[in-house]
Amino acid sequence: ETAEEDSMSVFFHESTRTFHLTNGKISYLMKVLPNGALGQLYFGRAIRDRESFDHLLELRSRPMSACVYEGDSTFSLEHCKQEYPAYGAGDFRQPAVELRQPNGSRITDFVYHSHEVAAGKPGLEGLPATYCESDGEAETLTVRLEDKLLGVSLYLSYTLFADFPALARSARLENHGGEELHLTAAMSLSLDLPDSEYELVHFSGAWSRERHMKVRRLEQGVQSVGSV
């Protein structure tokens, strides 16, 4: 069902632990999964808000899947769309974050702790970033997740712009534990796409020829865009 209102809002439904970011143009939905990780439900054309979007969470028993809980063959991180997947909990895909610990382990377990919503878009210290001329142009949701064993906080930021069908994302890690950790992976974002009909559009070229548009179909495997 399409949303008609153009108001910019960040909703959180406590009963289903679901986030809905919408500005009347797009909607971005995510929820706290049964194990405390953050899962993605929907990203696309704006839809009306409701208390539960759990019908979008794909829980299904699949052969040979690594499941989180004994006796529940439907919940596997290998098949869930996740906001910021980590290594070592049954998801064998490339992680968005990986921390090498002194004992050699790279296993982390980031679970939902809290969240806050602020007007505008905070700057990213030491990094170039989009910005707002005034706080009324955007709202920013920051979700805090914790790895309690390591004492590490993960902050995922989502900025929704009032006048554009766009969402800006970033990630920040803070080490509050007593161990020295090596950050071997930390992506700006992770986006799981629910089907296969996508095109990758990017600009290629050289100096003074940077706007040569390239369009190619996304396929299985790793695809990248880079510059030397």
C-alpha cells in the first residue's frame, strides 16, 4: 500500500522492535531479529506505516542451513537480510565487520542495545560526507549495537532526507574493552538485495573524463569499482 503523505518520519514500534524510515518517497524497514542482530525488511517505494511488518521477514526451513537456535530450523542468518552482518554466527557470506582479537578469534556478536533520533545530519569527523544547510532537511537514526564479550559498541547511522529519495548511511566502532583489536573489515554499509534483477550503474573514465556511464548486470560473485 503506497503512502500518500510527504512527511519525513522515523518510526519505532516497540512491540515488534521494527524501524520504519519514510519521507513519502521511499521507505526503509528493519527490525531487531530474534538473536538481537539487526535485520532488513524492505527498501523501496514509500509504504504506509503499521505496527508489524513481520510478514516481510523470511523465516523458512532450508536443507543444510546453519541455524541459530537448536530446534528452530527456520531462523538462519545465512538466509536473512541483515543490516551489518558479522563473522562467526552461521552466516558464511562476506561480513561487513570483522575484528581480529588477541586470541586469534574473529567472531563477534553485535546485538541491539538502544537507538536515538536527531534532527539534521551530524558530520563525520575526518571524513567527507553529505550535509544539511538546516536541521529541518533531514533526520538521523543512530542504532547502537553491543558485543558484550569484547566491550565494543557499533553505531549504525541512517540519515533520511526530506526532499530526496535518498538515505545516507555510515558505521562507527568504539572499543571500550581492555584488549587491542585489529579492524580487518568495516564497511560503510551492507545491503542485501532480495532478488536477482539488478543493474550496476557507475561512472568510469580518466582525468577530465570522469562521467562515462557504465551499466552492467549484477551477477553472482564479487564485482567492484575502483580507481588507481
